[in-house]
Amino acid sequence: MWTRILAGEVKGFGNIDDQTREFAIAIFKKYRNKGIGTALMKSMIQHLKERGYKRASLAVQKENYAVRMYQKVGFEIVKESDEEYLMVYNMS
Ligand SMILES: CC(C)(COP(=O)(O)OP(=O)(O)OC[C@H]1O[C@@H](n2cnc3c(N)ncnc32)[C@H](O)[C@@H]1OP(=O)(O)O)[C@@H](O)C(=O)NCCC(=O)NCCS
């Protein structure tokens, strides 16, 4: 998992502005569905909160079951295209 600000000329798919870190996450297959992804997301959100970030963002394919995980963690859909959702987590 990483979070980055990809706000240069070529923006990240989940970029909303140049103050907001964008999430990407993938768990090695045999360790999936054990709660690790959820725990990592929560831990990273806490880490960003402590560093003063106000929001976090991500982009996800609509059919990916990860959408539900992101919603459970607290991300909200703010925009959608044919295939993807743009989601934002508000730290406050
Ligand atoms: C998405 C991903 C990061 C989630 O990590 P994880 O450790 O498997 O997630 P968790 O174990 O915390 O599970 C989160 C939820 O997803 C569900 N889930 C996990 N694997 C699933 C599967 N294959 N199909 C459907 N739901 C699944 C879990 O049941 C859980 O839901 P619940 O809280 O309602 O029980 C991981 O599965 C992954 O690496 N997927 C491939 C890469 C990817 O799609 N990354 C996201 C790109 S935006």
C-alpha cells in the first residue's frame, strides 16, 4: 500500500488536488480476505490524520469488491465515470 500526491502534469486517477494523498493497495493473493487490507487502510488514515492531512482520495473500478471495503472504512463516492468511482475520506 502507498499514498502519494500525483498532482503533476500527469495526474493520478484518484487525484483531487495537490494537498491530498491518493491511496493504492494490493495484498498478496494468499493473504487476502483476512482483514489485512481493512487494517492497513485504517492504520494509514490514522497516520495521515496525525500528519495534518484533511482528506485522502482513491480511484477504484466500480465492479471491484474493494468499493465496499473503502465505504466501510469511511470513503465516500464523490464522482463517477463509466467504469470508476472517485472516492474521498474526510479526516474531520
Ligand atoms: C482489495 C484488497 C486490497 C482488500 O484487501 P483484503 O486484505 O483482502 O481485505 P479485507 O480482508 O480487509 O476484506 C475487506 C472486505 O472485502 C471482502 N472481500 C475480500 N476478498 C473478497 C473477494 N474475493 N470477493 C468479494 N469480497 C471480498 C471481505 O469479505 C471484506 O468484506 P466484509 O468487511 O464485509 O467482510 C485485496 O483483496 C487486493 O489486493 N485485491 C487486488 C488488488 C486490488 O483490487 N486493489 C484495489 C485497487 S483500487
